[in-house]
Amino acid sequence: MTKIRLVFGLLLCFGWVQAQDDAAEKAQKEAEKALRASTNLTYEANQELTANDFVGAESEYRRAISKSDKNAAAPFNLGNAYYNRESYGEAFGRYKQAGDAAEDKAEKHKAFHNMGNVFMKNKEYEKAVEAYKEALRNNPDDEETRYNLALAKKMLEKQQDEQKNDQDQNKDNQDKQDQKDKNQDKQDQKNEGGDNDKQDEGKQNEDENKDKGDQGENGEDKPEENQKGDGDQKKEQEKKPNEGDQPQDQKQQPRPNQLSKQQIQNLLEAMQNEEKKVQEKMEARKVRGQKVKNEKDW
């Protein structure tokens, strides 16, 4: 009984293994069939591309790619078609797809070489250097890839120098602008200080003029010689009290266009004297002009 179970188990195991082998073989055959179909579509797409039928070729390449992911030629050729039409973004995507699908180093080399070319077109020289290096790892003897790698390194160095020069120039420009701003700030502060000084000076002069005006009117802070002269004059007036009825500082000053009381009195007296003289002259004329009556003796 035990032997029967053992034999049965072995048969089951053998049958399972056989089934797995059959499934793998079937899958392999289907993959090979799909690859052949994809290859045929690729050939047709190549013919249409040669006939300048890009739309037809693009459609056939896409069908070929969908048939098998083992066909590296279809995405690679489609990438070339995009590259020649300067559609570098789409070309790069197809080259990368070809590199992933490639199983031998020759196909990988071509895919990475062309990826490097796309990077060169986009002036992404650092990425181009890495792509060409990967291409040479798969085919170290390709002189074209080696030349492109040297060119990419040279362009990368030039690009880095230009970027450094631009950074230095920008820094110099920024430093100059900062210095210019500082100088402008200093000039503004200086001008502002000068305006304030002028305002203060003008205010000070105004105050001084005001003080001088007040002092001139009040007669308090006159120059030294004027103060001395006023003092001497006052002393002289004190010495001669009979020259005026009142002290000098108490004498009433005449108003403009108005006679003083004394002047009015003098004027009235003069008028009275003049009138008196006129009356005397008139009386004298009356006496001289009177007729004399002649009396005759008859």
C-alpha cells in the first residue's frame, strides 16, 4: 500500500513538471511567434519610412512594439524616425525602450549611443557623457562613440566655464549695484543733512532778525556806542532842565501830519500879529487919503 502511494505521488509530481514544461514551451512558442510578427511589421514600417510615408511607418512601428517587447529594432527605428524630424523628446523615449528590450550588447550600444546624441542636441552635455560611457561599456571599440564622448566632455567643460563666468559676472554686477546703492544712500543722507542744516540756519537767521527787530524797537540791546550816546544825551538834558518843559523821555511826540500844542500856539500868535499889522496899514492909508476942504474968504 505504501509503495502504491509512493508511485502515485511520483506520477503526480512528474505530471506537474511535465505540465510546467509544456506551458513554458507553449509560452516560448507564442513569444517567438509574436516576435516574428513584430519583426515582419518592423520590416513593413521600414519600407514605408523609406517611401517617406512617416504616418504609415509610425503606425506599423507602434503595432510591432505592441506585438512583442523583445523586438528592440522597432522602438529603435521609430526613435530614429523621430530624431530625423527633430522630435527629440519622443526619440529619447523610444531609444530608452530599445535599450531596455535589447538582449545583446550590440543593440544596447546603439541605443545608448543615440540617447547620447539626443542629450547633445538638448545641450545636456553631462547626461550625454554618461550615455556615451554606457554605450562604450557595451562596445569599447566603437570610434564614433569615443569621438562623441570626447566632444561631449569638451562641450561640458565649456558650458561649466560659461556658467562660472556668468555667475562671476552676476556677482560683480550685484556687488557694483550694492556699492551704488550704498553711495546713493550716503548721498541721500548727506543731502538730507544739508537741507536740515539750511533749514536750521534759516530758522536761526530768522530768529536773529526777529531778535534784532525787537531790540531795535525797544532800544534795549543797541550797539555799545549808541547806548553810550543816549546816556550822554540824557546826562546833558539833566544838566539843562530849563531847555524843555518836560524831561525828554516824557515829552509828548507829535503825530504824523499833526502840529504840537506849542506849534499851534506859536502859529496863532503869528497870525494875530500879521492881522494886527495889516489893520495898522489900512488905518494909515485911510489918514493919507482923506480930502482937505478948501475954505475961501469971500
